[in-house]
Amino acid sequence: MAQVTLPQTLNTTQITTNHNGYDYDLVIVGGGIVGLTLASALKDSGLNILLIEARLESAAVMKGQAYAVHMLSALIYKGIGIWDKILPNIETYRRVNLSDGDYPNVVEFSTEDIGKDDLGYVAEHQALLYPLEEFVKNCANVTLLRPAEVVETQYQSDAAVTTIKVAGEIKTIRSKLLVAADGSRSRIREAAGISTSGWKYWQSCIVAFVKPEKSHQQTAYEKFQASGPFAILPLPENRCRIVWTAPHEEAKALCELDDEGFLQELSNRYGSQMGKLELLGERFVFPVQLMQSDKYVLNRLALVGDAAHNCHPVGGQGLNLGIRDVAALAQVIQEAHQAGKDIGNIKVLKKYERWRKFENIIILGFTDILDRVFSNSFLPIVIVRRFGLLAMKYIPLVKVLSLKLMIGLLGKTPELAKRSG
């Protein structure tokens, strides 16, 4: 991909209380893609925002993380006004092939199915993170504080009080609202006593970059096997990202193979459609879980992204759910602010929870069913799912609805996405 310049780290230790007794209207904890997207979405809101990030360098950048970016997410970034900075460094996909083992009836989705130019995109972590950081740097109403550690959080009737450690000093910040965008192990969520529901899967995911001999032709693949889904995502410079799900011990054993052995096993799963494969960089393995927070909001607190939910990586839904969360939350609190309402009041925040919690449950359930139904060799289930594939292939309405669900075009559309036209 083209070289992306990391913007200079922003840091400030000057926190001045405004005339209303608040240091900031909104404090966002977590300066990753989701937290930065929320700050960016509120650039014209009139709210004074502090964005706190604990790390100087993103671990996801160092591990070469990459994501499917769905159509709705792209529309949200267009609405924010940053998409033109992101698009040159990511890959577009215009076809998706869905297959079940050696079953010959492959479902082929294309742009013609929904009358769009693209179906989606694939982005490495830095291709999203760096433009967002640069964008936030130029938002007059946003201060990015990094590195800074949240020491304690307290929630009063009229304020969230956040104690932070920055440059060796302890500071206390009063805000109307605190947003937790600090990931699946959210310390903010845990400290607030918000419980979660869900389970760990019997599977782990192996992720790696490869360079195929032949062109990927802007095609994404989701190949189901009894051991788990296997995704191929196209990237710039004819590279691909693989997301290989397998039972824990199998995944661990695969990652312990030398490069030659791993490539041999990979080629067996990958197929011959792109010729010989070259392994690029390291490969990583991580466990898979489903998690849903029992509450997304409390008085003065809102959860977004992985702090609120996690899902199976099948279908590449995870980051996209977080982007939709922040678009919804930004709309709710901006409308409240414009109406003279208190953005941290539980009645305001419940509108966000009602909007996003139900839609996220649908997607979490969808990914869970996909994984369980397709990671299965029980004959009755095999027969049912292959009838399902035939329905997707030959019944246009089923095919279009399935595709729209996968790329985020079902459900309530945030105003940000509508702005893009």
C-alpha cells in the first residue's frame, strides 16, 4: 500500500474548567479506530471533546491487523468527510464467493445484485487509523491526550469524573458524558459494574498476509469447512489477508509449523484459483468469543465497539458494528445537544442503546448461527445449509437480502451515512 505518514503525537496537560463547571462536554477513553471515528463524527457538534489513549503505538498496527470495511461504514466515513483520505490506501472488492467445502454450488455475489459500484473494502489497520488521527488533529473541538492512563472513574448525577495519570501527574476531569471505546477488556465497563453475556468458542483464528501468483481480481472469499470458516480478503498490491478459523489445538499446531509446512496446509484450504502463494510477514493466532454487554449505557456513561460487544469474525462484522455504534451515538448526542438537552442523561443515552443493542444482537446471532451451522458435519444440518445456499443462489430476493445484511445495508441508517448521497 502507499506510504501513510503517522501524524505527530498530540499531548496536553493543560485542562481548564469552563464556565459550566465541566472541563469537557465529552471524554472518550480509547484512541483506536472506533474512538477516533466518534471524535471525527462530532467535529461540527459544538461539543468540547477530550480523547484519551494509553498507548503511543497501536498494537494492531504492529500485528498488521486488517478488516473488511462494509458499504455502510464507507458511507459513514464519506459523511464525516474523511473517505477520500482512506480510499487510496485500501482495496475494493466487487465480488464475494461463498462456498461450503467441496459442494459445487458456489454462491457468487456481485455489484450487479444491488446496483452498486462496490460491495465493500479491505483495509489494514493503519490505513484507517492514520487518516483518522490526522483528521482529529485538525478538529478544533477535539484534544487528543496520549499517552494517558485512566486511574479511576466516578459517576455523579450531573457529571462523569475521570481521574487520569499523564506525564507523571494526576488530574481530575469533569465531563457531561464518558464514552468507553477501550476494547473487549474494557476497564471502564468493568469498573462501572456492567456485566456481560456470551461464550468463548472452541475455535481460534489464524491471520496472515499472503501474495498470490495470480490476481485476486477484487474478489473476497468465505469458504466453510467442518473445522471452521476460512476467509480470503483482497488487499492492495495483489496481497490477501487470510482469516482461518480452526479448533484451538489445530490452530496452535498450524501456527507452529515452519513457513513451508504452513504454506502447504494453507494452499490445501486456499485453493488453486490464484496459483502459488507467498507468505508475507508473521502469522498470529487469537481465540474467538461472542460477548454482549447487558447494558450499553448508564447515567453519564456509554459503551461503543468492542467495549459493548464481540462477535465471531465470520463475515467481517466486528469493526463495522463499532463504526455503526459511534455513528448512532454521535447522532443521538448531537441532536440532544442542539435541543438543549443534557447529553449524559440516561434518558438521552437510552435512545442510543435501543437503536444499537437490538441491531447488534441480530448480527451477533447471525454470525453465531453461520459458524455453528457451517462448522458441522452432521448430515441433517449439512442438507439444510446446502438448501440455504441453493436458495441464495437461485432466489433473487433471498440473495439480495443476504448480501445487504452482510454489508450493513439493512437496519436503521445513521444521518452521517445519508449525507454522502
